[in-house]
Amino acid sequence: MKTNLETYETAKEYLLKYNQYDGPFSQLRAESLLSSQAVTVPMQRRYFFKIMLILGGKILLRFGAEEVLIDKPAIFFINPFIPYAYKTLSVSQSGYFCVFTPDFLINDDRMGSIRHSHLFDINLSRYLFLSAEQVSLYEKLFQRIIKEENSFYAFKDDLIRDYLHVILHEAMKIDHHISHEPYLDANSRIANEFNHLLEGQFPITSPNKGIFLKKPKDFADHLFVHVNHLNFVLHAITGKPTSLLISERILQEAKELLSKTNWSVADIASSLGFDYPTYFNRFFKKNCGQSPIAFRRSFL
């Protein structure tokens, strides 16, 4: 199976290639899965999260070095940190899937314990086999997500996030029933601990409580590894250097604070670890093509 671990496939590209969907995509897309064609998805990193509920058919899944046959109802979780591939082994498949960008869920104020869910924690299994009762519950949740996505309800994104939270919490509740051990090597553990340290600094709830881990060396020191080794590990697993992963997460939080708080740009810059507002302005404009003030005005 051909691999491509140096580039990321976007959600839009994925939907067009494998689901023939060429409609609008902002942050989330959910669909029922009903196919009578064989599908092979090559090993690649993808810049989106995906939750897939398999109700019928056989699928061979690969996550890094782990390979598993899905031949009964199951749910599996994909994040940008772990490359994956799958191949259908049956004529027909049925189920549901939901893909969404990091911005859709990561900046949710209620992230809380789902930071330790199967979607984020690479120490946990990527898949769960389900009982009939669990299948019924998950099927109803996916149906509700699809219904709300197609509705005109002004706060449908918040409601969909609630359903995603329930899906993740239900997975954490049933995880102790799994009989297999997930594949996890030393590099994966380092990447997972890095991710926990990074995500643990967000969301920022006060201008006086900013991030304290700002540079690759800060994270390396907390993980008791050399900064070059940390960079090697993260690049091998995510395809991105440490500095870029930190910058991307800071940028996500910057957008959230600019769009949802009335904090001054100077306060936001300080809380995100910038010594001077001018440094933050330069960083934001370089990555977004506009100044922080211009970005904020688009939400007024």
C-alpha cells in the first residue's frame, strides 16, 4: 500500500476523493455510509479528525504499525497525529462517518476530559468493537448530527459538539471492555505527552493566565528529552517540526480570543507568550494574511 507521510490531506480533498462530495465544507461534514464498491485509502496523514461507525461489511484498518480486521460493528477514531489507511474487504459497507477540522472542536470551551478521549490520546486504542446496545446509541447520535448539520438552527454547531462529546464519553466508558492492547512505542509516548502538555495550556480563560511553555526547548525540558530528539520524534509522527505544532496551536487560540473576547490585542499577545504586541501582529499577519484587528472586525 502506497504511503505519503510528508504531506497532509485536507478534509475537503478527502471528501471529494472518497465520497464524491463537492459541496460546501467549513469545519464539519457528517454522512451515512452506504457503499457497494471496494475502497482503498492509502496510508497518509490527514489534517482533520474523523469518527467512523461501521455497522456492516469488512474493513482492514492500519494505524501506524498496527493492523486490525473490522468484521463486526465498531467505531474508530482518527486524528492528525497518526497516519492511517484502510481497505474494504467486502462488497458492501454501511455505517456513518463525521469529519471535522481541529478548529471545530479543539477551541470548544468545554474540552475538559475529552482531551483524554480516544480522539486525542494516542495511548488509547483507535477502535472499539460494539455491542448491540452500543450500536443503537451511536447510530442515533450520528443521525442527530446529520439532522442538525442540515438544519437552519442558529446554534447547531454547539449542539453537534454536544453530540460529539457524548460519542467520546461513551467510548471512554466502554474502553475497559477491549481485549487487545494498542500499539504504542517510545516515540508515540513522547508525542502523546507533548500533545498533553500543549493542549493542557488551553483554553486561556484570563489575560493574567497565559501559556508558560512557548518554545520547543520548554517542552523538551518538561519531557526530559533533548530538543533535537523531540523534533525528530514529532516530525516522524506528525510530519511537522515542534515549532510549527506550537505555532499552529497558538494561532488557533489567537483566533478564538480575537473572535470571542473583548480583550485588547496587547493582552492577547501577552497571554500567548509574545513579549511585545508587534511580535504578535507580525506572527498573526504572516499566518493569516491580515492583522489581528482586521480579523476581529470580521466578527463584529
